[in-house]
Amino acid sequence: MENIIEIKHLSKSFGSHEVLKDIDFSVQKGEVVCIIGSSGSGKSTLLRCVNLLEKPDGGEIIYQGENILDDKHDVYTYRTHLGMVFQQFNLFNNLDVLSNCMVGQQKVLHRSEKEASETAIKYLKTVGMEDYIHAKPKQLSGGQKQRVAIARALSMEPDVMLFDEPTSALDPEMVGDVLKIMKELAESGLTMLVVTHEMSFAKEVSDRVVFMDQGVIAEEGHPDQIFNTPTQERTREFLSRVLTKN
Ligand SMILES: Nc1ncnc2c1ncn2[C@@H]1O[C@H](COP(=O)(O)OP(=O)(O)O)[C@@H](O)[C@H]1O
Ligand SMILES: [Mg+2]
């Protein structure tokens, strides 16, 4: 199996608060990994360290055989290979849907307008938003905005897509649409690292589940193992808490 990203001994503190403690983990090509855990356990910080929105304090992030935390490494190029989808969409509100999906391709990948537009439309079709290319974000529902945000990230044709609780800010009736698209992407072979509190998604769609607790990976494994026969007491506690809520 080919590792897309391998993380070794990653650590991150904010002041005296050690948020990530010696994290080791990897994502393989074509794999769908879901990260679950309580609020504050460090899930977003881990994702933000992977794409260098936060600078780790120590450890290594190995991508294509090189530690991208080495000073000499080209962080900018590395980041163009990662797609990121946030809870809060982060669309450009002054740009229409098509332009939102073109701007990164043109500015960062230097694609022509024609190529950027064709690529954007291809991925807007993937997420079922091709009828809205001239709409502005404010005219869209939350679920539609998130589908555009997914198309925008896909338009960069990244090696791996990172999702940070992509359905947490959505009205309940829109969650299903977004999860359905993410499931289709997973089935298409896309490599995905997904922070989620949607336990049924993690159980059904992921190849591997990582349970984080207080800055460490407390347990990881196949979803059947994590959900049916967790070995750690804190995994059992977490699951009984979140699964009885639904
Ligand atoms: N920029 C920051 N400055 C200070 N503390 C932060 C910052 N970002 C996150 N934290 C803290 O790090 C811990 C982990 O946060 P986070 O990674 O967002 O957890 P999760 O995504 O699992 O809810 C929390 O205690 C949070 O308050
Ligand atoms: Mg978070």
C-alpha cells in the first residue's frame, strides 16, 4: 500500500496546552479515514497541522518520501496537493459559484480560463450544482454552499481531501445530501481524511476509524472493530455517549 501522507511524532501546543501529543498515523492512497472524538480532543488541530494551517511544534509529515516540515521543503506546492473543506464553507461571497471554483485553479495551478471553467463545471456536476454556476453564495442554502465548497476543492484535483466536520453547520435536512456526495466520492476511490460526528457515515463509509482523546490517538481500526468491539474504555465511553444521543 502506498502512503499518501505519513505523520510521525507530531506535536502541537498552544501556550502550555499540549493539544497534540506524539501523533503517529498515515493515510494510504484510496483510503477513507474518519477521525472521531469529543470536542476539544484535537481533531481540527490535527487536520490543520496536516495542511499546515497550523505549524506543528515537532514531528514529521512525510509526503512523497520527503518531510515537508524540513525548512528546505516547498510548503506552497505541498498545499496545492491537499483539498480542504471546512465546517463554515469559506466561499468567496463576492464571486459566483463558477468563479469560486475557478480562482484557485487559475491563480495557483495557472490553468487557462477555458480549462479552469471546464474543470469547475465537471466537478459542479459531480456535486449536482451545475445549474447554479451564476448564483452568488448568499443565494444558496447551507447544503448547496457546502456542495460548491466540495466542488471547489475537487477542481484543484488534490491527492487527498480533508474534511473538517463538513455537515456540522448544516440544517438537519441538508446533511443527507452532503453525506451522499461524500459517500459517492469515497466509492470513486478518492483519498479522504474526514473529521466527523456522523457516526453512521464513519461506520458505513470509512476504511478506518481513528478515535482521538485529549490529544492522542486512543484507538484506531476497522469501523466494525471500533464500533462493535472497541478495546479501550474511553472509546466505549465516547461511543455510548454519542450513539445514545441519536
Ligand atoms: N488557535 C488556538 N489557540 C489556542 N488554543 C487552541 C487553538 N486552536 C485550538 N485550541 C485548543 O486546542 C484544543 C483542541 O482543539 P480542536 O483541535 O479544535 O479540537 P476538536 O476539533 O477535536 O474539537 C482545544 O482545547 C482548543 O481550545
Ligand atoms: Mg474541530
